[in-house]
Amino acid sequence: MQFSTFINRLKSVIGNTDNTVRFTKTIFDLMMNEEGPDLISDKSDNTFKSYYNGKTNISRFAPIVLSNLDDNQAFVSYLDSYGDTTSQLLADSFIDEINNINASNASLKIYDLFLDILKEASNKKNTLKSAKENNGEDIANLPEVQPSDKFPFYEDDKPLLSEFTEDYDKIIITLISENCANLLLDMSFRNKINNLYESKWIKLSENFSDPILKSYIYGLLGELNDLKNSFESSGSRGIYFDTLRKRFRNLYVKLHPELFAGCFPYEAFVDDWNDGEFY
């Protein structure tokens, strides 16, 4: 679940008359120790509004929250303070995301979900770092991560892009950091690629508005389907894996301006770094 979805569901039940900025600040403050207010005060109201609306990813702020968690779980106590009826409403709001949630355990279950969201947001940079360390070399010459708030595509596409990368990041990182041929021998991996496409993104990908971003999305989906189909028809014969890994690397960078736009003139970079232009 994306943070924006999480915070919107919370506010629909316990938001009272708070505006989106005040409510979002309150929820983060409840998760953090005594250092929280000072750390939160460094961020503008527009930033918290963007967190709420999904226009800005929390990946840069999540590690700060995780390193300053409140040991007394004030967030849980805050949810409990609303009483049993509200706890049931919260349980109903998150029942599609949290197994076995009910009025008696809703506050703790929602706290655990929030922790998972923070960890997932914080994990993007750590996933790349871990993969590099495990392989002893750069992942297909992937640039160093330098987070940025810059978003070169239509703002309305940001939540959908976050959902897309959440679904595909682990697949792509695996493909550009390991031996593709050995990996694709695993039928479950090929099935995962196929099921994700057929059950979700074959239709949902049409909802991207930015034509450049949509071309990257279609490019990635096309490369994955071509790879899967080629492997199923002729095995690894005729597949140039070094070239393939670089294509996936290029598309990964293009779909993650929040990770890489801070390390070079991003628009010029993605314009010049097309499929055939590797380094």
C-alpha cells in the first residue's frame, strides 16, 4: 500500500476537522520520539500536503521516521483512544489490506502496516546498495543514488508510477544484478511476470497520461514479455543477456527520477541514454 492511500483511509475515519497538512503531521509525530517535532518542523506544509496527495514519495523521509520511532507506540494509543466503534470502522477500512483485522486489534495491526509502508519506502535505496554489495560490482553500471524531489513527468501520473514500480522493482533489480538465464529457468519467476501483466498492467498501463512516461512503461512491459516469450520458445539461445540487462537498467533509471534526478541533468540524460546507447 502507498502512504497516500494509507493516510487517506485513516483521515476518512479519524480526521475530524483537521486539514490534510495538520493530520499528516500529527500521524508522523505520533510515530516518532521526542526528536520528532523538530524533524517535522524542518519540512514545509506543501511537502506534507504532497505526501498526503501522493505527489511526493516518502522515501526520503521514511528513514528519518524509522530511526526515531517512539518506543511507547503513541500511535497505537492514539487510535485506541477513539473507542470500540471507531476501531471497528478502522478495521473495516483496512480489511482488504490486513488479514484478520478486527476492532480489538485494529490499532496494532494498522501500526504494523504503517511500519511496513515506511520500511518499503526506505528500502529502495537499500535494495540497490545490497544488490551491489552481493555482486561485488555495479549493477549494469547503475548510477549512484542521489534522491531528488524533481518529477519530470505529469504530476497526476505520480501515484500510478509509484504503484507500478512497487510491483516491478524487485523483478527488474533481480534481472539486472543476476544471471538472467539461470533466473528464467525458474518457472515461478516467469509466471510472476506473466500474471502481473495479464491480471493488472495490461489494462492499468493505459491510464498513464504523460506520453514519454507511458513509452517507458510500455518499453519495460514489452521487454519483459519478449524475454519471457523468447525463453519459452527457444531457451537462452539467441538472447544477449548483457545487452538485455543494460536495457532493463536504462528503463529502471528512467522510471526512478526520485532516486537519480539529483546526480545529473536528468532530462538530457534520459533523452540521450536510449536503448542502444550504453556505457
